[in-house]
Amino acid sequence: MKRLTRVLVITSVLALLLTTSLSGAEMGEINCGETLSGEIAVVGQQDNWTFTASAGDRVLLSVMATSGALYPYVVVYAPDGSQEAGAYRHINQQMSQTGTYTVVIYDGDASYSDIWLDDIGGYNFTFVNLEGCSWPSISCDETVSGTIDAASDMDVWQFSASAGDRVLLTVMTTSGSLYPYVIVYAPDGSQEAGAYRHINQQMSQTGTYTVVIYDGDASYSDISLDDTGGYNFTFVNLESCSWPSISCDETVSGTIDAASDMDVWQFSASAGDRVLLTVMTT
């Protein structure tokens, strides 16, 4: 019995040492707007990535499985070693410090019953710093195109608006199985609005707003969030642009000539007026 006990103790120590050696794989630095790939290849492995940010920066991290049964959990550690944030697959955090942050990725519980946390698989990792990078802009009444071309990918656009402006945003798929989710961040970095495909919001601040687009859950069961595809994105500011007018008893024509396109018309009325509007496809 004594000999058996010694063998079991030694085996346990070896297993612990083996697990420790597998943890903390150094994956290197990820840059703003970049998507990189990694793999949790063995049970217990943890991948470590780094990025730099300044205090107050709004940072978005997305980690999506690309193979295997991996359900990635993401933990962010601040430059002083304290935990900054932790969540499954998505991190949305305003940074508390300036310096180099460490991101740790490992297998998590996919269904609140997957207690072994022993799944393996590949993943994509995307890092976005809303304040620390330059992003393309969209103008009022403009339609632009983009592509979510890999799991975890995020596209970022910017527009200008004033406090009180009524802004409409539409993002529609043009190819692939993408189901776009849209988030709008205010000039101070706070979240202004978020929804699938359509945003209708009165702006709270004056300045530059940031729009983030990525794949969402199309059917409340599409939990992989790894679909890709092209999209059109249209931005309308009802207050800051000029729009054509329509008069009483007038019929005008227009064309919705692309996915996500919106046409805007204006008319005058008094309180209490009964107004009838009809729009028919030609």
C-alpha cells in the first residue's frame, strides 16, 4: 500500500506539472483592427495575448471558435496585473489604465452543464480600440459596403451628428449568412444604441459617433456567431441633411436602388390635420 500511495502522489505531481507547462502559451501582440487565429490544442491550455491601450479607451474584443467544441472564455488583465474584465467571447470595456494589457483565452462552460471545461479547438481573435485607431466615415444619405469576412471580425464606421438629431442606420446583408448586429457609441465612448440591422435614435451628444457591425444570432439558436458575408450600410440624419418635399395631393416617384437604401421626403402639416400617405411599388 505504501508503494502504491507513492506512485499515485508522484503521478499527481507530474500531472500538475504537465498542466502548468501547457498553460500560459504566449501568443504575442494583437494590433487594433486585427484578426488573428489561435488554438486550444490540449486540455487545460491557456493562450495569452497582449495589446496596448490608454486609460479611457473603449476596447472591444471578440473571440469565436472556428473548430472543435471550444467555447472560449476571455479574461483581460490590466498593466498592474489586476483583472480588468472577463466574459464569454465578447469584451466591451473602457480601459482603466495606460499600458500593456494581457488577454487570457481558455475553454469555458458552453451550456452551464459543461463542467469539465476540457474542450479544445481553434478560434479567431479580433481587437478593436474605438479611440486608438482611425476608422472610415459615412456621410448623411450615403450607402457604403463592407464585409464580415471571418469569425470574430468587426467593422467600424464613424459619422458626425449634433445633440437632438434623429439618426437612422440600416445594415442589410448582401451575401453570405451574416445577420448583422449594430452598436452605436457616443463621442464620450458610452453606448448610445444597439439593435439588429436597424437603429432609430435621437442623439444625446454633439461630435463623432462610432458604429460597430458584427455577426449576431439570427434565430436565437445560432449561438456560434461565426457567420460571414457582405453588407450595405446606410446613414440618414433627418435634421442635418436637405430632403425633397411633397405637396398636398401630389404623387412623386423614387427608387430604393440597393439593400439598406432609404429615401426621405418632407411635408408640412398642422396639429390636428388628418394626413394620408400611400407608397406603392412600381
